[in-house]
Amino acid sequence: MTILAAQPHVKALLDQYDVPSASATELLCARHPRKHTAFTFVNAELSASSISYGELLDSAERLAAAFAELGIGPGDRVATLMGKTRDFVVTLMAIWHLGAVHVPLFTAFGPPQIALRLNGSRAKAVVCDAANLPKLKPSGDLSAGGGRTTIVSGVAPTSPGEVALDALMASSASPSQPARLGGDAPLVQLYTSGTTGAPKGVLVPIRALAAFHAYLQFGLDVVPGDVYWNAADPGWAYGLYYGVLAPLATGVPALMVTAGFSPELTWSVLARYGVTNFAAAPTVYRALRAGTDRQPQGVRLRCASSAGEPLTPEVNEWAVEALGVAVHDHYGQTETGMLVNNHHHPSLRSSLKPGSMGRPMPGWSVRVLRDVEQAVAAAPGEPGVLAVDTAGSPLAWFTGYVDDPARSREKFSADRRWYLTGDLASVDEAGRFHFSSREDDVIIMAGYRIGPFEVESVIARHPDVAECAVVAAPDDIRGEVLEAYVVTRTAVDSRQLEAEVQRLVKTEFAAHAYPRAVHVVDHLPKTPSGKVQRFALRQQRNAASG
């Protein structure tokens, strides 16, 4: 299957999801056989329970009826602050059955980030489990009540205005017909991770399910018989789009691990449940790599995929032997979902090239532009702005941020033909895309444009380096030079490590691009979704030198 040959399939997907009669309940649940498994929930002790589509539909209809009696209806925002449990997926389906809009809250958030999303979305209700309920207590960030109903799961209500989820699920209210609001109706309102500024609200319409469905098919090659596990948290785009929405849309059963991450548990789940198709962030693979002595027997992966940040080459130097397969790097954003992949689908699969994130997915037209307004493409190997040709991308669905016209305009060219990712990349002669950096992370040294990821990929090969990040530092002669921050596996001689890292970059990348200083740190600043915040390192450095 070539990209061209896949276009009829893309149209068929849009004919399902982008129509005036589209119903989230039907597309995500009711059309699947009632006895088929929707999700299997695995706990820290490796025991499991499952929910079928019939059970999910019946429970969601009862809960939706109870939500309606609380005054929740189409278009209302309902937030969730919950672990990956049966109650969580039933709550999501109940929200969508009503035509309401889900607002995901990452369970690692503190009150300020929760407040930002609850206030920004004007959520009418928030469903919260016992472990996270203390974060909703009134504070300087969250006012008491805030005009919202708090629905508690797994614990009895203790404050005025709280309602028990169990009681709502046992409601005898008559189920209503599922909302049919069409492909443009909002399904989710989530927020970008804020790597370079305050989080921005993104509305995900029902028609975006066509793009999510396509990625599960083309990017991940999830097929009948696969044991599929997306380890990303559904409080963020990759986990929600491809750990919840895409499996529901396609009818593919998926694993959800209810416990927190650990390398040991991850290895055990992969082996015990015979996972064949695994998707996770690069940090997960790096953590597994650091603990290979605990790897159990019986891992039998068919496909392994990485997303969320660029995959550094040393992971695959380890993965082929340890996992039995190479890890395929994929690229996407909250505003698009995945759109450039090292595809697993056999008709789109090609040999992996270290450092490449692959080729555009069917349904997307992606370019690297030297000049955005004149739509001038960059030459092969030349870094430029990674942009989506909206006219040639039928799966594109993002139109702008919620209540933020200024930052919405920044994401598009003046004629709105091009969606601008804010990332710099290049394309090689074979048409493979290579990530360079966030546009505001690029380092310009003596006229050279240096993408930090390229240097980080080399530094990560050092056997003592667990993680690293490269940022710009001011220099009187060159304008900017590079400095590296590294987290080491064990205690090291920092001066010796600095010399070894500098030599490695000079010989493996470029003599001019070596870091002038290497700082050993305990950890790197990251967003809650695990992306390194280089701007925070720059701020730390400036404060220390100021």
C-alpha cells in the first residue's frame, strides 16, 4: 500500500467520523459486538479484570442518565482526575453519550495546574477518585465549589456538594438516546503541556477519530489478535488519543495498567500478558534499558513504538536484542495527533534510519519550509519549519486554541494554508524526516544552526549517561555556544566525563558543536508528560550566572 493507494481508505474513515449524524456512543462503543473485550485492567500484583463493550455501554447509559439529572448536557465540560480504572472508562463513555466534553486532568498535577484547566474550561463537574480528592480542596488556586459538582469515586462524600459516583451508577433514571452532534462536535478539551509557555486549550472534535483510527492502523499496525498496550497516561494526548479513543474507535482490546510506572512492573506485564504491540515514551525505554538485568523471559513483542519526544539512537542499539524488535519513532502533537511515523504497517514499513522519525502518514501532507510565507521548501538536509499543508491533509482537524486568537494565529501562515508545528526538522534525499529542535530551542553558533537533539543523541551514547539535554549559553565571540546537562547512571568524575563527552561529540557529530561545559545534575526539568524543558535549563543557567 502506497500513500496514494491509502487515500480511499482515508476517505472511508472520514465518511464514518465526519458526518452530521456522527454519534460518539455509536462510534466508540455501540457498534462493536457486546461480548468483545474493550479494556483489560492490570494491577500492581499482575491480576486482571476486563470490561466488555456491552458492559461498558450499559454502565455508561445509566451514568449518563444520572449526569443529566445533575444538569449536565451537550457541550458541558466534565473533567476527570482519576487513575486508569473501570470507573474511568465508564465515566468517559457517559460524558460522550450525553454529548458533553471531556477535560482530562493528569493525576500528577498539583492544585495550580488543576485549577488552570478547571477554570479555563469552565468545567461543570469534575469526577475524582479517592487518591486525588485532596487536590480539589479549596486553596488559593481553587475556590470552594467553583460552581462545579464534585463526583467522587471509591469513597463516600465528605463535603457539601460532593456526590458519590457509585450512587450515580446505581441510578434508576431512564437512559436517553445517545447524542448525535456530528463530526464537528467537540469530544475532548485538553491542554498542551506548555513546554514553551502557558498551556493552551485544544478542542478535539469527533472527526479527529478518523486520524486516530488511521494511526492505529498505519503507524502501529494493531491487528486482530494483538495484545495492545499503550503505556502513556490518558491525562495527555498520546495516552488519551491512542490508549483510549483509538482502541474504542477500532474495537481493538487494550491493556490499562492501573499501577504507577516502574521498569520491573513494565517487564512483568509485557511477559505475563504476552504483549505484542507496545507503545510508550522514550523515557520508558530508557528506564527499561537501565534495568536489563531484571528482564524476564517470555517477552514476545511484534511491534514497539515511541512517541512524545525524539528517540535517541542508543535505544535501538539495545532494543533489538533486549526486546526482540527495533523501536519505531513516531512524531505528532496535541494539535494533530501522530502524523509522521516509521510505520509498522507492512505496506508502509521501510528500513529504519537512526535519528529519523519517518515519513508522513496517509491523510497528511507535511513539508519542511525554508520560507513559510512564500511556501519555499528547504533543500534536502537543510533545517526548516515543519509544517502541515492543510489543503492536502484531509485528516487535519485543529483550527485554533480555545479563547486565544493571538496564539491561534501564530500557528498558521497568513493564508492559513500551513499549520506551523513550531518544530524544526529536515528531510533527507529518501524523504525521511529528521527532528531538529523546537523552533525556540535552536542554537545559532557563529552562523551555524545547531539542533540540540542531534547533539543529545550523540551524548546519550556515552555509557555513563542516562539522560541529557543541550541548551545555548551566551558567548562574546560566537554569539552562542552549547552547554550540556547530564544525569548519570552512577557516580562519576565530572571533569573526566566532561572531557569524554566533548571528545565524543567532536568525533561523532561535529568539531564545532561540542558542549563547552557539561553539568552533572540529579534530574532534568520536565513537563508532567515527560518532555524535557530546555527553556527551564536556560533560565536556571541565566539565574546562576546573573
